[in-house]
Amino acid sequence: MFARTVVTAAALALSSVSPVLALQPQLSEDGFNPAALAALDAQLDALAAQGHRPGYAAIIARGEEIVFTAEAGFSDLENATPFTIDTPVRIASMTKPVTVLAAMMLVENGELGLDDPVSDYIPSFADMQVAVSPMANADGQIETRPASTQMTVRHLMTHTAGLGYLFEAESDLGRLYLENSLYVGEGNLEARMEQLSGLILYSDPGERWFYSYSNDVLGRVVEVASETPFEDFMEERIFEPLGMHSTGFFFEDTDLSEEDMSPLYIHTETGEMVEFEQGNPDWASGGGGLVSTGTDYIRFAMMLANGGALGDVRLVQPETLMQMGSPQVTTEQLGGGWGAASYGFGLAVVLPPLEGQEPQGVPGDISWGGMFDTDFFASPATGVSAVLMTQIQPGPHRPEPRSSDVFRPMVYGSMVFED
């Protein structure tokens, strides 16, 4: 019952601003409706109190000013440790936009080309095989053929490389990827890529969008192209300049210790939340290995909303960021289901809605979320950025809706636009 109420409130919040978003996405001088922000604060408190998630931390910024924070529930239920904007969490796939930004920094500097073959940097990706069918034949083998196109850096940035991942277990090929998960076993980033290159592609590179290990491969490309360990590149070129001192792949690269980490929880069939044992990867996973906090990640989001700069620090030129935040895949490659959104380089991109489509924010807004229900978006048109942190494992008993389905519409619903 409560979940249905949340969905209705969220939908109303989005629909109340959608005509303005489509026609004139200019914030007023005040920017936000205080009552709507108070409603968001109360909603997060209510969701945490009802066991929807253990706790939340939310931050909204406009330009380089933090205009709203909310903290609800607990990061550690057993010890009643409050969940705060400084609580370190596993951000999982919110690592991906950071990895793509790192690669785009090299592209902008001429050290990497979007259409460079991946094999220029990882030779074992030179002769990839494609599955004729994702199901094994009568002999129990997955039949293959040589890939008809070379996998490129562009394919990695757009999830069109043909690689698989962890979320498809219906086919024999999907099970092959699960059995060879990069998140088990031993080895550094280089070793994991050698393991991955021995697997079979779902499709020819460039054929279709398929969520994948692409950004993990991209991390290794950054490492080779820059002649710098990937974790060091991220620390020296992104985190340190932006003042993100609590973000990194390894605790020794941050101001954190492992004891600071928020536990990860999962819902049981009775609705109780219990700890779920999940360590962070012990290698620099560009697809999902970063630890961060709300106060750190909002700095990354602000940089995106501000055209590639934060304060006196510029990571990329506005033109480079515009390329990241522009649609880079076709509707045919996406295969439908995206509505008024597309995919750029490492980011979902909001499009002007067509007739009959639900708006998904201000056109040009960019966003992504993480497996453990973290979420963010950045709005270059308005200068607004927003981050939501929590820490919950997906599972059959996890209450719906996802946090982003509550958070984003309520943030948009709080934004006051000029007449």
C-alpha cells in the first residue's frame, strides 16, 4: 500500500513540472520550493522508518552551492549509526561515469581515440568470437564465429562492445559469464582483462546496446594509454583535484578505513533487513569498484552540471562534456524501452519527450545509478545536481519502487522555473 502511494506522489511531482521542463528549463532566482524540499526530507524519513531502506543521504546543489541536504535512518542498524552525507558506501555502477570521464580526458588530450581498436591497448581483444546462438548446441557447446567488426573505445563507452555481464542468467552464454565473473578469483586489472577476453561476445561490436563489463575494459585502456595505474590516474587526475578525499578503489587511497564502511543490507521474505556479506572488489573495477560519500560524489556531479569545471579546477572542456551528454546510440541499438531518454558516453541522457512519452527531467540532463540503489543526476541546462546514497542489495523481497523513482521526480518537483 505504501509503495503505491509513493509512486503516485512521485508521478504527480514530475507531471506538475513537465510542461515547463519541455518548454523553458530556466530556474527562477529562488530555484527551489522550500515546502517541496521539506516533503522530500519527510519522504526519506518515512521510507527509512518503514524499512524501505536502512537509511538515506541526499544532497542537491545549484552551481557550486549546496542548497539542500537530508539524512534519514541508519547506516548500521545494529549499532544505530546515523546515515549521513559523509557515510561511505559502495557506489557500484556510479563508478562508470567516472571511468568514462577519465577516458574522455585522454581523448581530449589526444592520448586516446574514440575509434581506436581496443586491441591496440589490450592485444588479447584482437580476435574476439561471437556466439551464433546464446544457447549451447546438442553437444553442449556454444557455437561461435569471428566478430565482423573490431571492438573500439567508442563501443566500450556506449555498452555496444558485445560483452556480457552479471545480470543475464537465462541463456548458456549468460551462465558462462556468471561462472567466469570478474568479481571472483584473484588478479589485478590486467589479469582480469585477460580472463574476460577469453569469453564469447553476445553480438558484433556496434550492433546493440547491452549492459556489460565495457567500463572495466575501459579502465584498463586508460591505464595503458596513460601509462599510469588506473587507480592512480583516478586519484591524481580526478579525485584529488575535485577534493574527493573519501573516494577511491582502495581504502589506503582515501581518508577512510574499512571500519568506516556502511554495511550492506538485504531484505528477507518477512521484510526484515539483515546484513549481506559483500566486500568491495580488491582490484580497480572501472565498472563498479569505487567507494564514495554523498559529500564527495556531489562534487563530481556539480562538475558535470557546470560544464566540466568546479571552482578553479577544469577537468574537461565544455565541448567534451557535451559529447558525453549527447545521445551516442540509436533507437535500434537500444532496442526500445528507454522512452524519453537515450545513452551517451557512460551516462543516460534525457531527451525532449515525444507525444505520449513521460518526461524524465530537463532535456540534456545526465544521470546514472548503482546496484545498491544509489543515484545521481546533473543538469547542465539548470546547473542543478543531485545525489542520493543508500546501501541495499537487490533481491526478490526488496521493496519497490527504486529510490531513483522517488528521488528524481521529487527533486524536479521542487524546482521553480521562470514563467
